[in-house]
Amino acid sequence: MRERWLLQGTSPGTNDEDDGRRRQLEKDEEQGKRLEDTIHRLESEIGLLESEECQISAKEQMLRERLKKTERSIEDLQKVREHSSTQR
């Protein structure tokens, strides 16, 4: 839009020059729109990936806690076994 405003203030040129500028301006605006759309799409994808990352981290933390409990249970069983074998 700014470019159109600037073009309106330029010295009069030939119709071919004006048409060329207008076409270039339209191409530039279309490219700008595509880039904005791409940016918005990428931002949305990043948001989804961050959400998935949080879910994975939460599951990972839960699995670590379960692993620690399992390791403690195994250690407890080994102690009980050692204790019972020494009493024989």
C-alpha cells in the first residue's frame, strides 16, 4: 500500500512504465502476502510442536519416577533376600 502511495506521487511516466510498476507492485504484494501466510503457518506449527514437547516431557518425568520406584523395589527385594539368606 505504501508503495502505491509513493507511486502516486512520482512524476508522470509512460503508460508502459506505469503498468510495469503496477505489475511489479502487485507481484511484491502477493509475495508479501505469501510470506506472511507462511510465517503464520510456521508459528502455528511451532506452537503445536512446543505443546507436544511439553506432553512428552511430562510423560518422560512420569516414567523416570516409575523407574526410580521400580529400582527401589528391586533393591528392597535384594536386601530381603540377602537378609533371609544370612539367617539360614
